[in-house]
Amino acid sequence: MSIAKQGFTLAAFAALALAAELAAGPATAQPRTDLVVGMALEPPHLDPTAGAAGAIKEVTYANLFEPLLRVDADGRLVPGLAERWSVSEDGLTYRFSLRPGAKFHDGSAADSADVKFTLDRARAASSVNAQKAYFTPIASVETPDPKTAVVTLSRPDGLFLFHMASGDAAIVAPETAATNKQKPVGTGPFKFERWVAGDRVVLVRNPDYDGVKPKLDRVSFRFISDPAAQVAALKAGDVDAFTLFSTYEALAEFRSDPKFTVMVGSTEGETVLSTNNARKPFDDVRVRRAMAHAIDRKTLIEGVLYGNGAAIGSHFPPHREGYVDLTGLYPYDPAKAKALLVEAGYPDGFDTTLRLPPPPYARRGGELVAAMLAEVGIRAKIEPMEWASWLEKVFKGKDYDLSMIAHTEPLDIDIYARPDYYFNYRSDRFNALNDELNRTQDAAKRNALYGEEQRILAEDAVNGFLFMLPSVTVQKASLTGLWVNRPVQANDVTAAAWK
């Protein structure tokens, strides 16, 4: 065959192939099976049963670890490791039936012995669980067979099932519990692959998961604390979604870009001016009320959240039944604030410190709060702190005057009844109401008790009650399945998928 004839034949063949391809239509692109989620804070470790930092649960809840029950995207209780459960008429005995095929990521069976180990460990004297109070009503845990756990309480607890659906109640195995902080082993649909400190945690699909399989093969959680870098990472495509996005001034730009979707929902994050009630001058309710009158919440929400938030007057979210609007109890009134300070013996005000953790809402909000307090004579020196230091000194050590933080645990008003909690608040009235709430199962009665609790906290001005932290997610428009609202601390990616 001559060169000319060979060229002609190849050209003709190529043309025919192209025509056939065009006739068949464009090839269908396969959807991606990986996802990169941006987070502002890196967790200090990855054991949700041994730390208070919300970032731990944001990575691990429902993805790596499973409690007995789980909270879904709408805030409802749904099956977790337990496929069903029952409660005795007296509210003291809970029977959990575990999924028969559940296994830990190391291949060992997840059974009732692991449930007993987890709950006994959480309520032990040596427990380091951040929510140890969730487990104190437990009198005993019995294991009649490998797939049945029976929990008996010493007293009724109307929130017991809800607490058993928290990340703090994630079921762990005795063989791996000691190393879960760095090498977590759970029962969830994803398993741990690696942690690059300061950069990312990578999860991969668990092929042996006995429940609904996730559509993604790999999920990376990237930690980017700088607001400008968060925006740049989204625009460059380095991250596919950024949860709890707090660079609110950039939202208008993302909303106008068809490549992105902006979702704004609610959280359980009551943001407060945390106050050490045992330290002078904050042991005087007149000083605490003066601070409440000195803070302009409307200006604070506009300045910090660009309007994406709701004011609160006590420690309870507006979207829940039982909420009472107490935002009018302490209207912005600098003159009233100064008068209360004079009455308390501080006509010239006083000096104090405001220790701020890393989140932008705290750093930015703290500056505004300090400026408002200065207007009435309260001179607050700002002390920025890294997250680990804040947890150690403020949350655990109670070494602070004032701070600013969002408490994101759901239905956590009971923290004000804990004698060792970092607010150092004591109220026999509140404690009595909380005891009654724990004994009450009827929803209407519980809501009435919640209302009374809110009023006591507001009247005592325990903290500066500021606003609810919004749940803002900026993501690529072709991504589906991430939560809009955040009923618990979680970046649940088990239903995430690409269009």
C-alpha cells in the first residue's frame, strides 16, 4: 500500500469514527466520588467521647462513630447502632436492640458488651467525657444477649434518649478506646485513613458497613482558619463546601455566582458573653445586668453576622418548642447600665479581661462587645487565645473574667444546674426546676418548665445572652446531601453526592 493510499484510508476511518461518536451523543461524565469539606477549626483529637470541642463531632458524628440513636437533618431521633428501642412505663428501663450485622472498622462485631463498656466508661469516676452528666442517671447496664442492651436509670430523665444520640455517647470498643484520639475506630459508614496535622483528616468509605452505603469513596476535611483563605479556597476549587462559613461579608458574591449555592439554616449555638459568676465584680447581679443593658444586640448581629442571626434573651434556641422571647428584658440602655454600676459601687467602672477563642464570631464580636462595655465604664482588655488554651484555662480551669463562645450542644440549658460548670452559677430555684424537668415526660409540661428556666437565667443575667449562631454553608452548586440546619454538632456526609 502506498503512503498516499494509507493516509487516505486513515483519514476516512477517522471521519467515520467521529461521525459515529457524534451520532451516539456526548459521553456521560461519571459523577465524582470524592469530596473536600472546609472547616475553620481543627479538632484537638478524634475521640468524641473524650473532648468538648465541637470540631471533633463535626468530623466524626455519623461518619466514623455511631451512638445508639442518631439525630437526623431535621432534628429527629432515628436508629443508629440500635435498630429499635423501647422504654418502660415508669421511664426507668430502656431496651436497645442492636443491628445484627454491625461491625467496627477493625472487623470485630459491635455488640452489647461494647455498649456496656461505653456507658460504664462515660459514667465512671475517672470519666473524661465532656458531657458526663448525660450518663449520671444510669444505675446499671445489662447484656442479656450480644445484640440486646438494657439500661436502667436511677431516676427518670426526659432527655435520656436524646443524650444517647449525641456524639458524646458514640459506641466504642474496649480494644481501641485508648487510641481513638489519633486512630479512631468506629462502626460508621466511613473509616479513618489519615490525619495530616494542621491540614486535613481523610476518611474513606467502609466497604463492610451493614447499613446504607455512602455514595462517596473519600471525604477530606480541610482546616482553614483564616477567613480570606477560606474564600480563596472556595473560589479556587480547593474545597467543595465550607460549613459554618463565617466570612459573612463574602456571601453576596457567592450568592451571585451560579457555580455556588449558599445555604443558611439554624444551629443550636447560643452565643453568650460567658461570665464568671463567682469572681468579683461579676458575683453581683447588678453588674451582670449592667452589662446586659450595655450590649446592643442588633448592632452586634449586623456587625458580626451581617444580619444572619437571631437575638436571644436566655439560653434557648428560638426554633424549639418551649422558647420564651426574653430579648426585651434588658433593652440597650447605656444610662441604665451606668446607674446599675453606681448602685453596685462602681461609679467609675472597672477593669477586666475578655478571653476570646479563635472563631471569627468570637474575635470580631468580642471587639464590638468590649467597645460597648467601654461606653459604660467597663474596660475589658481583650486576650486572644488558641482553642486548646481556651479549653484548658477557661472551660476546664475557670480562669477567666469574661469570654465569648457559642454553646452548640442541643437542648443544653441543663448546664446551668451543674455545680462544676465554668460559669460558676448557683441557683436552688433553677436546680429544683431542672430536677422536675428530668422527672417529666409530658411534652407540654416540659415546655412550661423550659420557659421557667429561661426566665430565671435571664433575670439573674447569668451570661450576656447575645445571638444564635447561624449555620451557613457555601458549596458548589452540583453538590447535594449536606445539612442545611445543624441540630447537632455534625458535618454528616453520609448522604452527600454529586449531581
